Amino acid sequence: MKLSFLDFVYTTPLWSIALFSFLPLLTKAVAKGKEMRPLWVISVAFVSFCFSIIALMSLGYTNQLVFSNLLRLDQPAWLFSIVLLFMGIMTLPLLLGKKNHVVHDKFFSEFVFLFMNSVLGLCLITWSNNLISAFIAIEYISLCFYLMIPLAKDRVSSIEAGLKYFVLGSVAAAILLLGLSFVYIAAGSFDFNVILHHSQVLIQKNRLFVLGLSFICIALLFKVAIFPFQFWLPDVYQGSATPLAAFMSSAVKASVLILLLKLVFFGGFITHSGQSLTVLFQWLAILSLIVGHVSALFQDNFKRLLIYSSIGHAGYIIMNLLSPDLFSVSSLFYYLISYGVIQIGAMAHIMFFEGEETTGHSLQSLKGLFKHKPFYALSLTWFLLNLAGIPPTAGFFAKLFVFEALVQKGLWWMLFWGVIGSAVGLAYYLKPIILMFTLPEKEKEVQFEKLPWVTTVIVILLFISLDLSFGAGLLHEWMTQLWTQV
Amino acid sequence: MILTSLIALPFIGALIIFCLSEKKASYTAVILSLGYFIFSLSLFFLFDPTNSALQLTEQRQWFPSLGIQYFIGIDGISFWLVLLTSFLFPLCVFYSAFGEEKNQKGFLACLFLLTGFVMGSFLALDGILFYIFFEGSLLPLFFLILLWGGKDRVYASLKFFIYTALGSLFMLVGLLTLMFLVKEQAGEFSANILDFYQLNIPFVGQHLLSTQSLLFFTFFFAFAVKAPLFPFHTWLPLAHVEAPTAGSVFLAAIVLKMGVYGFLRFILPLFPEASFYYAPWLCFLAVFGIIYGALMALAQSDFKKLIAYSSVSHIGYCILGFFVFSHYSLSGGYYQMLTHGLSSAGLFFLVGMISARTHTKQLDHYGGLAQLTPIYSALFFIVSLSAIALPLTGGFISEFLVLFGTFLADIRWVPFAITGVVLGAGYMLFLILKVFFGEVKMQNIPDLNLKEILVMIPIIVLIFMTGIWPNLFFKYSQKSLDQLIDQKGNYNLTVHSPSLEKHKLVSTQGNKK
């Protein structure tokens, strides 16, 4: 492997995060284990993320291969690195939101170190152009999350969540590795370009190759929590600290889907393998939509409701992936971006109510919120309407693009289930809204903490989601052009 | 710019009101809404009644990749609906601005938002833009019912929202399909209604599964739920009973008209063959709704529910008028939208006024009101006469035209439709008998105050104006209605697209005449 100076120039956004992330750890070591003030630690991460975004902006999407074709800075990688970094920036103030709650005070530097590295790993997933680098990147983020989830102060639920994620994640990693080796045996290379180039022949001739790709799919679908690999998601996300759950449910989904798009769907794996696999994926999309939405219908815990609904949204996202063309890929990007913004915004509201618990709160505690805190009631309503896809919100346009893509492909029966899913979604997204606007029978004090940092995040995300809804057309157009330019 | 400001001003008004203090908000809202009405009157000068085409259009690209535009305009069909909205809006605001409702500011802001959305959906000429306004109007109404509604408001608002939203989701699918059809036939995506009109939508073999009939049903569900047509009406009485007075007025007088308007704007011109083919079924539903609504109204013991069911009955005339395909009945159906808007608004105001005093809507609790509240009783008689469709009131003109047109085009429906008129007189007169005459069951009920009389006077003036001088109203809308259906009863639904003359359908009865 030959290294050139240019490789390092192009990967500046990535290695700079790694360098920055050591800063809090080193200072802690120098200060003999004394914890820095959380605000300083967070600002280090903030500066680092901002630096990476600026670096990415100035680099542009060059389609440059770096480190002997291991990584590639193409359009989705470029766009989603920025988006993921932005999601990271939005999560940082949430970590500050409740001191001594999200993470044990003693380990704050370590936590932020892991968080920065997980963002780096997520970007790396979107950059990867090789099965090995993809595998390493996925393991990289998994390691960070295995550690971060139980670090959320010593509580039983978070440790349970961490352990569950670790065990199941390891199984998924093993399946991924197995699939990877099968594909290597069949194709003789780890390089995406080589595999994709031969995929049409290999899929028809080589059973091992199909098996390998299926294993890879299963592992990736596990990470995105598509039915039937969604069982771990509610427990794990509910057990982890709320900011972390918000970040994971939006960012991990986005970056793994980009990888899935690059590898499996652009490779024509689905289309080349004939009708049966296409139908299988269609059913997976519909089933996760139904399972997610219907189980959300019966949740009394607000956090769990949002988590189950994320399974349903993953169904919509997968719908976009079938036989991707320019339109549906841009729609997918729009969906991922808007969903990320909305989900973080909605999940951030949980932090006001949960008190000392991390496992979320009952829907009933939202009762009468409008009377006590009209601003938060209205902002949460806005985010929930976004999730439900009521016009004129960004969530509506995301759904509009998905439906239009389905119309273009003539997948009427999927469209039907999509509509039914939206209607079911309405039923449970309206439940918390109705509770917020009804008055409690007894005048009791609503449990509500003042968290200025969280409020800041909510206000910013509110403005961004407004922009996303009114600029939906422009953004979609711009993302379509992104593909045609290079 | 005038149409854009008609849509934008209510939203800006809502923002202003939300930022003001409780006390100031009431006065500002009244002034703003009144100013808005006067501003909307300028349409009389700008609108050219001799021109049947869409006027005052404004067009701007919005989603270039999907051909979604910001495209608004007005024609004779939407003209009176826009004015009806801007006319009832200050009345609703004035009525509720100085009431005792808690959180006045939010209530008024919701009314402003609702007006903006409704106005947008009447003016939008782009399918997706229409959908956004159509669906968006659910939100303020949902909150009006949820926050200021009666005892069972949670269930009512939820049912209202989910029922209507599910209907319009199917319409969204229909719209997206139409956009795709435009791409297939014209080469580029477009959600422009005028491009939709140019489409050649296959209706092969009058098949239930042909493209046109499937598309027809997607739109039909959305509008039939909203209108509401007979089997899809169950959300309406519930929503009406729980809604606050101004919400009920807006719901009955304007929001229902959005559904009926959808039939005129989308279903008739877009799916001529399917509408013609399914017309008997629609007429059946309409007539069934007329009788069913009237019978249900007869059986009600709740003041508001009675009037809600009478709405179901009256909306049936609109749909019947549209789908018997005669020139007269179409005009009558259109006119019914206006007159029902006025009479139902008046009735709901009056019910709100009396139940604010007595705190009950049960008819059994009322009796002998004519002795206690003479002014109230007089006003109620006048408005209910319009609902009964007595000559000199607007209701007479519209129902007469519908029945006359039906008589000419398809005589089978007439006996059933007439039953509705008789039953209508029945339930209104029984109501009057029960509430205003007989034994006096209540004491110390003050008569209407100046504010309430001021609210009612414009409505009553218009009820008589629509009855005595209908030509004033038809002058503005006739040209556009003639586009849908010409004088001889020829069903001429494709005039927007001369290239599609072959679709011109002939109503058999009309031609014989």
C-alpha cells in the first residue's frame, strides 16, 4: 500500500476528529485524573466537528479514492459526512443538558472521546469503498456504542441495554464477517468497484456470492433495525441515555443505509437476482412499517413510542431503496436528513420529563403541558406532526417523495401499505398531542426541568425543520444535481 | 398579488395575535378580520364576470423536479366561496373575541390559521398545493375542537382528524399518479391542474379497475368524507356537537364546502367518463343522504346534532345537483353551497348563543322561548325558513333549481329528493314548536345583546339577498359553471382542453328536451 500526501489531505475531516478527541483525555491525564469542566470538553468536540465540516466544504465532492481505494469521497459520502457531523453537533448540547445524568461525572471526558470517535466511525462508513474498511468502520462505531451505552451512570437498565447490544451486535458482526469472506472467495476482491463490476455474472453463476451478500445484507439490516431484525432496538435505545438514543436512531440509520445503498442496491444485487429477492425486500419494508407503527400504537412510554416509530420510518426508507434511480436516491437522502433532524428534535423533549430515570416517561406526564409550558408543547407538536407527515411539514415532503417514487415504479400495493401506515401513524402521534393540550384533572405540578442547552437545540432544529419544509423542492433538486455534476 | 395576500394575511394575522396580550388580541383580531373582509371585496372590481377562464393567476416554480408550482387563481366557482369565507370570518372572530372562553388569544389565532388554509385550498390551482392547504386546514380545526370543545372532545377531534386525513391520503396517491401520467403523456412532471385537465385518462371498457375509475375513487373518498356524503358522514355530527360555536360555524359553512368544491374542481373535469358512469350510484348516495339526514335530524334530541344532520341532508342536494348532469341542477347545487353556508352558519351561531345562556343543548330542556326571548326567536325563524327552503330565501332558489334540473334530466330521483324537502320542513318546524312554543321551561334568560344581533344581521340580509336577487350571484359564477355543463344539458366537461372533444358526453334526457 502506497501512501501519498494527498491521501492525508483528503482525509483531513476524518483524522482531525481522531486527533481532537484525544485532547480531553490527555488533559485529564496531565491533570492527574481531575475532570475538566464539561463545557470545555464539549467545546473541544464542537470545534473539531466544525473544523471537519469546513474541511469537507472546502474539499468538495471530488470522487477521490484515497488510501489505495480503501476510502472514497463521493457525493453521498461528502453530503452525509456533513449531515452526520451536524447531527453530532446537535447532540453535544444535549449531553450538557443534564449534568451528572447522561453520563457519570467522572467519565465525561471518556464519554465525549467515545462520542467523537463514533461520529468519525459513522463518517467512515459512508466513505468506505472496500468491504474491509466498511467492516472496520462498523466495528469501530459498535465498539464506541458498546461502551457509551452502559456508561450512562451506573444504572441497571443501561447496563442491560449495553450488554444486549453487545451480544447481539457481536452476532451481527460475525454474520457480516462470514458474508464478507464468502464474497471474497467468490469475487476474489474486497473492493466495491471490482465486486460491483462482476456482480451481474456472479449473482447468476455463483451461489456462494449470493449467500455472502445476503449475510452482509442481514448484518446491515440488523444495524438499521428492519423487521425481522428489530427486536433489540426498543430495549437498547430505551436503556441508553436519551441524547445517545436520539443520535443513534438518526445517525446510525443514515450512515448504514448509505453503505447499503452503495454496496447492495447500486450493485444491482436486488435487480440482478431476479424477482424473488425484490419481493422479499418489499415485504421487509412493509412488515417493518407495519410492525413499527402497530407496536407504537400500544406504547405508553413516550421514549418507546418514538423508538418503535423509528422502525416504521425505516420501512419507508427501505421502500425508497428498491431499484434506485436518481429520483428515489435523492428522496432517500431527503428522508434521512429530515428524519434525523425531526427525530433528534422530538427525542430532545424527553429530557425535560424523565427526571432521574433514563428509561423515558409515561405519556401521562405530558398531560397539561400546553398550559404550563406552551412553547415546549407547541414545539413538540410541530416535531410530532413532522413525524406523522402532516403538510406542510418536512416529514410530509419526505413521504411525498417516497410515494411519488413508488408511483413511478408502479408499486401500487406498497403504496397502499404506505398510506395505511401513515394513517396508523396519525393515530399514535396524535395521542401525545392530545394529552399535551388537555388539562389534568387535579392541579398538580408537571414534572418539568429547566434545561437551557436542550432548549437551544430545540430552537435550532425547529428553524432547520422549517427550512427543510419550505426548501424541500430546492434541496431535492440540488441533491439530484449532485449526482449529475461529477 | 391580491390572491397571495388573501392567503398570506390570515397567517400573518395569526402571528400578530399570538404575540399580543390577551386583551389587545381581541380588539386587534376584530379589526384585522374586518379589514380582511373589506380587502376581499376588492375582488368585485378585479374579477371579470364575463370571462370564464381562471383569472388573477400567479405562478411560480416551487419543486422544479416534480413540477409542483405555487399556482393560484380564481374563477367563478371559487369566487363566491372565497367571499363566503372572508364574510363569515369576521363574524366568527367578532362573536368569539369578547366571549368568556379561556385562552381567547389561541382561539382567535386558530380561526385566523383556519381561514388562511381554507382560502388557500379554494385558490390553489396546483394539485399538491391544494392538498397542502386541504390537509393543513385539519390542524387548526382539530385544535379548535380539542382545546375549546365540549365533554367528549378528545374522541371527536381524533375521529375527525383520522377519518378525514385517511380520506385525503388516498387523494394524495391519486394526485401523485396524475403527476406521473402527465410525465408519461407530456414528458414532464407537473401538478398543475390545467395540465391535469389535458390528460387523457383511459377508461377502458367502463371497467372498475381501469385507471380513470381507480383515480376517480381516490379523489372521491377524500371529498366524500369531507363533504360529507352519506356513508362517510359519521365524523360530522360528533365533531359538530363537541366543537365551539365559531368552530361549528366554520366547519359547517366553509370546511364542508371544501369537499363539495373538490367535486367541481377535480372530479367532474378530470374524470368525465367515470363521473358519468358512476353518476347513478352517486345520485343514489346523495338522495339516500338527503332522506337519511332528514330522518336522523327528526330523531335527534340534541340541538346541535339536529342541525349537523340537516347539513348531511342539504349537502346531498349539492351532490345530486352535480351528478344528474343538467345545467339547472349544477347551478342549483352550486348555489346550495352558498345558501347552506349562510343558513347553517346562522343556525349554529343561534344555537351557540342560546346554549351559552342555558348551558344545555338538550331539546327537552327548552320550551316557550318565544315568550322569553322574542328577538332571538324571530331571528331563528328567519334563518330556519332558509333551511326549509321557503321562497324569498336563498334555500328556495337552490333546492328549486336542483329539483327542476333533476326533473328534466332524470326524473327517477325527484320523488325521493322531494321527500327530503318535506322532511326538512318537518324537523325544522318540530324544532321550532318544541323550543319556542309550548310550556315555558326556563326562567331568566336574557334576550340577544347588541353584539349577537350585529353578528346575525349580515347573515339574515344575505339570506334574503340570495333569495330575492340570485342573479347578482349567478352573474359572477354562471360563466364558469357553463364551462362544466352547457345550456342544452350536454355534459361538456372538457372545455379546458379543446383537444379532447371526443370525450364530450351527452346526457340522454337533456338532449331529448
